[in-house]
Amino acid sequence: MLDTVVRNARVIGRGAELTDIGVSGSRIVAIEPQIASDARSIDIGGRLVTSGFVDTHIHLDKSCILDRCNSTRGDLAEAIGEAAKAKASFTPDDVNARAKRTLEKAILQGASHMRTHLEVDPGVGLRSLDGVLPLVREYSWAIDLEICVFPQEGLLNNPGTDELMVEALKRGCRVVGAAPYTDSDPHGQIDRVFEMAREFDVDIDMHLDFGSTADNMTFDHVCRRTDENSYGGRVAIGHVTQATSLSLAGFEAMAKRLAGAGVALTVLPSTDLYLMGRGHAHDHNAPRGVVPAHKLLHHGVNCSLSTNNVLNPFTPFGDCSLIRMANLYANICQVGAVTDMEECFHMVTRRPAELMRISDYGIEVGKSADFVVLDASEPALAVAEVAPVLYAFKRGRMTVAREPAKLLRPA
Ligand SMILES: [Zn+2]
């Protein structure tokens, strides 16, 4: 017995053939043309059905604080300082309300899975965790949300932070993160984070090598620790904007190192563009600071594109649309080939799902019925046209519906 049939869908990997998708309970149970059933059906007229978008790197706890901050330089140090000042007055209710606003936006844009990075330190304590943690259960009807705890203001230089990270892991954070570039001992922070990951058997997702030059990069140290701990496939690094200053040979060597160690890389195009290159802006145009991830894919590195910050000093933008982020990335990184454009689509869908080790993902019989209908016919065009989400389903239930815009011609 079917509950819902999505008719005339285009599904990646099936060419131009249109198919129906049958859903029973929370599962996809049939993918074949013209399913005979009188269950409720929607005819999507040849539009693209894809598994939901996967945002591996977003900060719900510090989203929507633009009105409390004062940015003039627009660089990373100022953003960290302004956010730290704002954090002092965070309360669980305040964090909860802002995080909810951003989370609902992401759901409306078709996100089905999300990893939110959450800060703890002696200043904010566990108040942000208290604000965000209830949302995991409250919004499970629409999105799988997991929390990555990390020390934005340093770990070894900031006494009390270690204990708070451990407490957050005990209370249900499923991933541990890092920001070694704000630590007095970057390698020491990386080593301690690997220890915590081993102790709690959780994955690692670090902010890493966020800066404008290629000096003192730490990805090699992360790869070494990944090998030593047999953590390949369980480690991701985000930003890595320093790699945009590497020579092409250096960039290729980094790609091979990451691929060999099984370390994935997440690009945050909106933040990286906004924060990088500020030091050059006095007498030259600012260089951009976004890693060309599609070139890393060619070397076997898994990569995702994610939102990162929303309406705060790190990024005063944000509609939480990952298809827009893929389009932004494609523009910046001069993506033109259709296969690379398709990869931009994969970097907000199946590739981040792989990064987060979500096994129950994909348009296949037996998988969870988590999918979106895009107003597009194929992935590359969905990226090129920033195709809107018309419907989203989570575990078989419709969670989002959006009417396509209509032209109102004169009579
Ligand atoms: Zn981040």
C-alpha cells in the first residue's frame, strides 16, 4: 500500500526517462514509470527530484546578530571579536529563537540534513548548547540536525574550554570541531581534538587554515593525525582559504595529501569572499579567497559547499539556500564545464551526505523518503538557474510546498 506517488519525476542517473516514485510510510518503496495506485499523487511534470540538501557547516547559535554588532574593517579578527562581545549576552531563549529562525529558512530551502557548529568557552558557557539542543528533537519532522562543538576563541589558551567541550560531548554533540588559528598552540589544539574524538568515538570537523597567505598551514598535521588514528573518512576541514595562495604544484600536492588521508574539505563561499583579501584592499583590488573545490574532486578529495554564517559579522548575508551557494561558487571559481557544474550540485547533496556518513540517503528503493522537487530539469541547470524548491519531503511526509511564480499577462 502506497501513501504518496510523485509522478513524472526526473531522477539523477536515469537519463531523460521520467519515472514515478512511490512512498509508503517513511520509505521510498518503488521507482518505476506509471505506478498503478490510487494513493494521493502529485504530478511534477518532468521536474528534478533529488535527495534533500545537506549543509555540513552552519552556525545556528550566532546567526542573526547583525543588529548587535559593529563591523568596520570586515575582517576575520574583527568578526571573531564582535561575535565574542555579542555572545556575552546570549541566553538560551535568545539563541533558541535566532537558531529557529535560521533553521526554518534552511528547511524552506530544501535542507534535509545539517551539521551546526556550536561554540563553547568560559564566556558563553553552555548557554548556546541549551538553546540549540532542543531543536534537534523539535525539528526532527523536517531535518536531521547534528551538533559539532568547537572552541572558536581557542582551547589551550582559554582555560575552562576543554571541560565545556567534554561536557557538550557528553550531552549529545555528535561531532567535535576546532579553530586552531585562534589558538596559541594550533598543533596542540588539533591533537587534543583528536583525543576527544577518540574518547567519544565521534567524527571531526575543523575550521582550518583560514587566512590570506600560505604560511604555516596545518592541513598536513591534520592528515598525519588522521592516518595515525585510522580516522580516514571521519575528518573534514572547512575554509582552508590559505590554499588559494598556494602555487598550482602546492595545491595539487595538498589535494593528493587530503585524498590519501581521507580528509574532506568544505568551502564556505559567502564567508570566504566577505572576509578574505581585506589586507590587500588599500591600493589593489582584493583577491578572492575561495578554494576551487571542483579541482580537488578531480584528485579524489571529497568536498562540500556549505552556508557557514548567516546575518552576522562573519557574513552579513544569508538565505540558507544551498543551490544559491552552489551557483555563487560556480561563478567565483569560473566553473563552465557541464560535468563540473553537475559536481557543484553534488557538493550540496550526495557529497556532503558522504562527508557526514549518512547511509540512508539517495533516491533509491528502501531509502528514507527525504527528497526535494526542484523547478529544474537537470542538476547542472538547477545550479545555473538557482532553481527554487517546490516541495520537500522528510520521512515520507510533505514538509514544504511552494507555488511556482506565475506570469500575469495582460488580458
Ligand atoms: Zn564556520
